[in-house]
Amino acid sequence: MNEEKFKFRSRMRALTDNSVTALSILATVIVVAPLVAIFVYLVYKGASSLNLDFFTQIPKPVGETGGGMANAIWGSALLLLLASTIGVPVGIGGGIFLAEYGRGTKLANAVRFTADVLNGVPSIVMGVAVYALIVKAHIPFLPFTGHFSGFSGGVALGIMMIPTVCRTTEEMLLMVPHAVREAALGLGVPNWRSVLSITVKTASPGIITGCMLAFARVAGETAPLIFTALGNSFWSSNLNQPIAALPLQIYVYALSPYDDWHRLAWAGALVLIVLIVLAVSLVRYVTSRGVLKGAS
Amino acid sequence: MGVGIEVTNLNAWYGTNHTLQDINLNIPANHATALIGPSGCGKSTFVRCLNRMHETNPIARVTGTVRIGDLDIYVDAKPVEIRRRVGMVFQRPNPFPTMSIYDNVASGLKLNGYSNRRALDEIVEKSLKNSALWDEVKDDLKKKSGASLSGGQQQRLCIARALAVDPEVLLMDEPASALDPVSTSKIEDLIFQLKSQYTIVIVTHNMQQAARVAEKTGFFLNGRMVEFDSTHKIFTNPSDKRTEDYITGRFG
Amino acid sequence: MTRIRFQQSLDELKENLLVMAGLAEQAIQRAIEAYRVRDLSICDLVTRSENSINRLERDIDQAALDLLAMEQPMAIDLRFILSVIKINADLERVGDAAKAISDRVRNMEQMAVADLPVDIPRMATLATEMVRKSLQAFIEGDADLARTVLTMDDAVDAMNRAAYKALTKVMEEQSHIAPQALNALMISRALERVADHATNIAGDVIFWVQGADVRHHKSLAKQMEREAKQLEREKEKEKEGNVAG
């Protein structure tokens, strides 16, 4: 009697095990499928419009065929550079404060709360806020204010990066085992040095991931740029003027009535995704080499 | 060379918890002194008061005097300076995971601004030799990370790292409790050799270890030091009944 | 209480040692009784109990070794086990002494009863009293009682020396009863050894209970005195040498 019961239970257990495994695989497929579908569709729609012109020429005036989004790609690069310059140091600094210096203080709780709220602010609201603060306001001693500019776009994107970088940095720093910190302190290393050279360094893979997550997110943001960078049909490297950006350009072209521009929009979308993936992979590659070397 | 440690009326609190009460003792220079006692008796806290590591906990407070050599460590110097003269080895080996073996040993110096390459090479070699690890790692100094060694090797690496800054006192908080018997023996032999150059204080749960390496032993109980005497006396004929009960395992 | 099994092992060890002590005491008493009444059957009893004593000695030593190896005893436990091992050896020798006495009695069976100037029964009483007291001290862990045994040894030694003088005189002057005298001398020696073993046992009890090593204190004290005097003499010579030179 017992023997039979045991066999039955074993079979039921195996069955449950297999069905849950199958469900997990199914769930993964459901999640990944849209991603794959999007990418495939983009390739289908946009690949045909990709040529050298796309990467080297600026848009042609309405009515003319050809042209490219070179200025938009360049503009996006500049904007993201500015955004990173603002978002990464401030975010990492905030994360270090939250994890190492402000543990348990009211200030730290306030900072964390602020970061979380900032994270939830819709990107268009962010754009409007920066519009009001920088584009609209004429601040006498700040030359970048008072008009649409790449600078304001970069600021908007930078602010959006801060919460992600900050929270991720905090999490990663907290994951560094206490023993490692103690080892550094026990050697007579000052606290600030221990934090920077030991704790931050140990957590750096995770922190870099956090930065890249933030980067990937803002690289595709369009709404904040509408009221700040504005967009530019011409080649420009001047952040004190309106500047083109890839997502912005895609948006404008997609909504336009011109088929030509629709083509370019598809191509642009494809290029945007590919460039983000390339940028992230490049950072990963470079930093993984560096960590293994163990240079101090 | 090592220096003696003189502790007078040491009291320590963690918040409202009076962890150490009226500790008085003299730790002799160039000897190994063992501290034994049941869990929670305060021996680890005491040792951390000797290099002001307990201050890393914001609710910790200390009164009393600790003189290391002729330095009153709570009055005459800052924690960072003290910790360069009083090294510490922890219970679980904790090499820096992102650094190579070489960098681990040199970390105490490098992180304090020392950069003379040749001198560092010499110091690293000397420290690794002093901690009986040189022969096992001399070919992989810069290639292997500190965390890739076995447990016993990692602990010896941590000892080398502590020795590299040339302390006068070495504090060891249950250094062999996470290691196998062979590694433990190696560490104990090491302590024996190091005694002539440093003053060693070793906290241990393992009484046989205390008996094997230390000339003097202190028994802690409930935050007080019950008895402090030669190891021989403590383990063959202790003066205090509480000491005897602990040693013979007849607690409670 | 922790280490219950260990405590039980220690109690068992003590019990077994006391069984052995009982056998050794009984052997001595039987041997003396055999001497008093010249009964050979009692000698047989002594011989047979000798085997039990030897077997017990081995068992107790083995048990003690196991405890040392397996339980890592410290302080008082360590001293206890060490003293058990030593008392074990002393008790076995007491058994041997009993057998020696009974052998002498057997030897004297064929001889005529002689009137000898030695009070064997009184020596025996003293010696067995010492053994009993030292074992009592062991049972109760009484170091003071053990110290009283230490002082009794002198009396037995004196009696043995007197017996030696008297009996050698008898052997020279009354050679017809020389064999009896010789046997009596050997019995006296055996009793003196019993007293020595009782002294050792008492010393072991003091070591266990108080951690003090009281062995050879008299001879060691004498040695130290001699050395101190020697040192003084050398210092005097140096002084004289300096003055002269």
C-alpha cells in the first residue's frame, strides 16, 4: 500500500516540476517575444533605408529625397555626454552619501524619498520644468538660459539619470560585505579613502550597470527634448543653440506627411536601438577588462 | 619590536549596553596573550577597543585608559594613526576582492600614499615570507586575485597585509576558527614565530589553541575580566571557580 | 549541567579505582592475618586476588588514557585523571607487597615458630591505617586528611630501621632461627613499602585537590639547603681571595 502511494506522489511531483518549468519557459518567451518582434519589424522597415548617406548627411529640405540623420546622431551623442556629466557624478555621489555617510539620518531618508519621486516624474513634466527654469527664465549671469538650447536638453536628461544611478549605487554599495570595509579601516586607512578605493571599487561593476541603465533610458527620451533642445535641421555642435537629437527627429519625421521622412524615421529608430546596444556593450567590454586587471 | 599594552579602568558601552566593565590588565610586550570566554562575554569588544575599531559603530562609547607603549590611544592620537600601529586580523579572512595578491599585501601602504615601487616590492616579499605564504604564491603575485586562494591561504594573506604596515601590536580575533586543522596549525606556528617581533593578542574560542600559543591568558565573563594569569596556571590550576567551570566545560 | 557523559566517565573511573583499592586493602589484611594465624588457605586467597588486581590496573589505565585523548580534560579534571593513574600504580604495588608477605608466610610454614624482637602486627596496623586513611582522603577529596598520612610515614620508617637492626643481630647471634628472622625482615620491608605507597597516594590526592606537588619535599629541602651552604662557602672564599689579592 505504501509503495503505491509513494510512487504516485513521486509521479505527481515530477509532473508539477515539469509543468512549472514549462510555464517559466512560456513566460520568458512571452516577455522576449515582443522585444524580438519589435527588432525584427524595425529591421524589416528600416534596413532598406540605411545607407552611407544616412550617417553622413543632414536632412534635405522638404520635397527632396535622400538626406540622412547625421546631425541627429551627433546631437544625441552630445546631449547624452552632457547628461552623463551631470547625472553620473551627482547620482554616484548621492548613492555614496546614502550608503556610507548618511545611514539612518533624516537627511538620507529625505534624499532617498526625493530620488524615488524624481524617478516617477513623467518625462514630459521634466521637459516642462526645465523649460520653465532654463529656457523661459532669463538669468543674467548664465549664458545658457533664456532660449532653447542643447544645454537645457542635456540638463533635463541628466536630471532624469540621477535617481536611477543614485539608487543603484546605493544598493550596490550596501552589498559590499562589511568585512571588506573593516579590513580597510583596520589598516589605518581613512574613511574617505576606504569608501572610494575599496568599497566603491568593489561595487563598481554594479554601479556601472546602474549608469548604463540610466543611460539607455534617457537615450531614447523624446518628450523632455521637445521643449528644451527643440531640434535642428542643420549640423550643429553648439550646445547654446537648439540641437538635433535622434529620438526627436524620429518623432518629427514619423508625424510628418512625407513618405520620405517616414522611411528615415524607421531607419532612425533602428539605428537608435542598435547604437544604444553598442554603447552598452562597449562599456561592458572596457570595464570587464579593467576589473580583472585589478589595478588599484 | 612589540610594545606592552596597559589597560586601566576600561568601560565600554554599545548604546545602553554596558559591554565591558572595569577592565584592568597589562599585556606584556613580545608575548602572545590569549583571551578566552563564552560567547558574548566582551572579549571581541575589548580587542576592538585596543585599536579603536569599536568606534566604527556609531553607538559605541568608551571610558578609561589604554596605553600602547607610552601612547594613550584615546588622548594622544587619532584612530587612523592608532590602527597603523595596531594591526588586526579578523575571524573570516577578508582579502580585498578586486585586488591581486601583491596589491592586497601592499594595500595598507598604497592606500596611505606610499608609492616607492622597489620598496613596496621588498615589503611585500618580506611580509609574505613572515606569514609563511611566500613560497606558495611568489609566482602569481600580480596575476591571481586575493580571493582566489584557499581559506587558510587567505588568512595568511590577511596576516601579511597587516604585517606590511609594520605594526607594533597584532590583534587577532579568532583567526583560525574558520579554518581546517592543518591551516590552523600553520597559523599557530606563525604566531609562535611572530611573537619575537610583535606583541600579539589573540581572541579564541578554542582553549587548546590558547594553551598552545599563548604565555598569558585572560578569562572574560559577562563583560568582566575574571582572571588573568600565566596560561599554565589558568589551565592546570585556575584561582577562580568560574574560570575552572568554563575550562572544564561545566558551565550552567 | 554540561558534559554529563564526561562526568559519568570520571565517576566510573573513581569507582573502579575504589574497587581496586578495596582489593588491595583486603589483600594486605589477609596477608597479615595469614602471618598471625599461619593459615596457608588465606595465602591462596591473596594469590588469587593478585590476578584481579593486575587486570583492574590495566583496565583503569586504559580508561584514563581514553579520557585524556577524547575529552581534553583541563585543570582539576586533568589533575584528577593524572592522580588516578598514579594511585592505580601504587595500589597495584600494594597488592604486590601483600603477595610478597603471603609468600614469606608460606616459606615460614615449615619452620618452627620463633620469638622475634619485632612487632609485625603493630607495623601492619600502622601501614594499613595509612592506606585506609589515604583512600578515605581520595574518596572525599580531603587534602587535610591526606596530609596527616604524610606525617605517619616517619613512624613506619623508624620501625623498619629498628626491625632491620634487631633482626640482623638475631641472624648473627642466633643462627638457628636465622631463616625466620630473614623472613620477618622481608615482611617488615614489605610493610614499609606499603606505607610508602600510602604516602604516595596521599600526595596524589593533595595534587588533585589543591594542585600542589608535595612529593620529596624533605629530601628536596635538604638538597636546597646543601646547595645554599655551598654557595655561601664559595662566596666566602672569593672574599678572602679578594682581600688577599
